[in-house]
Amino acid sequence: MRVVFLGTPDFAVASLDAIVHSEHEVVGVVTVPDRQAGRGQKVVYSPVKQYALDHGLPLLQPEKLRDPEFLESLAALGADIFVVVAFRMLPEAVWNMPPKGTFNLHASLLPAYRGAAPINWAIIRGEQRTGVTTFMLNHRIDEGNILLQAETPIAAEDNAGTLHDRLAEMGRGLVVATLDGLSAGTLAPTPQEGAATTAPKIFKEDTRIDFRQEGRRVVDFVRGLSPYPATTLTLRSPEGEEVPFKIYDVAFAPSVAGTPCRLESDGKTYIKIAANDGMVSILSLQMSGKRKNSVEEFLRGKDVSDWELIV
């Protein structure tokens, strides 16, 4: 089939690459406009754009998806089907354009974790399994009929980064299998069944660790946001300086309930903060403006044994 691919981040590149190396033909790629980033405001391409350029694929970067000129250019590609992976919400004028419709790859087992951050929330909420789903787009976000699904366990050592990479690889195979099934007429969309849950976008203010809860929940929260955007906390020095940190890895040891949020450190090898049912050990962290360190590396240059956690 002739395919137009719509996507933006690294997660989408695996699926685009899989289609390029399949029997289907990518006749166009749609991604976001270029942006400027960093101190020098250097122009940054999306990972999908960079892949398209490297492989000589026709590229469209519309500012507005309802723009008549964009819609005309999109229609002129003559695609049989559109494939969406990690892109923005599409208007009906786009998703209803190709004769075989438009399907999306989503990083959860729908109807679980509909929304912008399914990988993060599955770990944060302590799920033991997740997966990827292809489904047909309709008027409701992440509610279209399911085409195919693939499942994977969430291991105790997984974080958002490792799970992201595994689901991206699973997704590449599922996308091509979906195209094959739709092309052959052997794949019938089925309605979503079961309880729906949501996975809303995560903002900076959502990343602060709450140590007044169970330690296991603290661990899952850190795992679910590591390595990006990373959880945060703020410590106060004896002089009153407030220093923000990003936290990337922690461990938990249950114990007799003490005073949540109490900080303990020997100044050399460990930093521990009390949850309501034990102690959470900080294993890797990054002080604002500095590089990421293991806790031992960090404590070689700074003793926080008399600092306190700002709640």
C-alpha cells in the first residue's frame, strides 16, 4: 500500500523505518515544523524529519493541519492509508482522507492509558504489564476500533526509558503487521472493551516527589519519570539556600514507620529520605546546573548530612 506517515519523536522513527523496509511504499512524511532550541537558538529538526531527509522521503511540515494548501499537498500524494505514531491530534479532514482510513500506534493496551503519557503512567501506577495497540482513528481521542495489540511485562528494573525503547521496537512490528492485514483484507477492527484509564500529559509541576506516601509508590514514581522529564525535589542548606535536584534512581527499604520526609546522610555514601513506611535511598541525582551523578560521586563534593527536604 501507499502510505503517508505522520509522527515526530524518536518513538515514531522505529515504525517509519519498519514501513520503509517493508513491501509498502512511504509516499510522504508529515512532521512538526522546525523549532529553535538552546542558548544559540539553533534550528532543531524532529527525529522523524531527520530520518525522512536521510532516506529521501517527501516531507510536509504544516503549521496548521486544516490549511487548504497542506490538505491539497497531502491529497496529491495519493496514499491508500495514513499511519500515525506520536503526532498531534488530527482533524477529520486529514484522518478521513485516504480510502483505507488512518490508524494510530499507541503505547498501551487500549482502553488502558488513553492520553499523552501512557508509558510514564503505567509505571507510576505500578502496572505489571503494558503493550502497544494499533487502532483506527475517529472523532474521539484514543477511542477508535482496535486492529492489533502486543503485550509485554513491566519488569521491576524498568523505567520510562527502557520501556519506551522496548515498546518502540514492538511497535515497528505491529505497524507493519497491521498494514499487511489491512492490505490483504484479513484484519477487522473491533471495538475497545474493558475499563478505560487515562494518561494525561505530565508538566513540570507534576514531577515533585511526595515522600508522605508508601515507599513503593515513590520508587514507581521515580521509575516512571526517569530519565525524562525526571522527578524533582528541593533541599534546604543550613544557611537557608534552597537547591533543586532531579532524581533518576532510588531504592526502598521498609522499616518501622517514622517521620516522613526526614533526610539522613553520612556525608559520604548515602542520602536517604523517609517515606511513611521506610527509607528511600537516592541512588542517582542531578543538582541544578550540574551534571548527573551517582550519590557517591555527588557526596565527594558536597555534604548534605545537615540539610533538610522542603516539603
